[in-house]
Amino acid sequence: MADSVENQHIVTAETVLGLVRPMYAPEARLTADEALFMLRRTAECLSDVINVARMRGERLGTADD
């Protein structure tokens, strides 16, 4: 089950990254609300993926604390 949750976090992060990339292109024009929404979703995904990596490291005995 943990592997499935981890995989879903990674898939979600890849999806958000694919949607966000065009939004920070030089020609993109975002409102402040759009930029904040993009930043929040990206931060959520980054946090999830960092947690996956930490938990995986703890299970493998390689976590640095």
C-alpha cells in the first residue's frame, strides 16, 4: 500500500510540473492569484515527494538526521 501511495505522489507531482512549466515561461502572464495557486500546488507536491524520499530512506536505513 505504501508503494502505491508513494507512486501516486510522484505521478501527481509529474502532472503538476507538466501543467506549471508553461505558466513560468517568459511570455506567460499570470495574475497574482494564479501565481499563488501554482506556487501552492507545486509546494504541496514537493513536500509529498520529499516525505516519500525520507520515508524510503528510513526504511532502507539511509536517512540522515
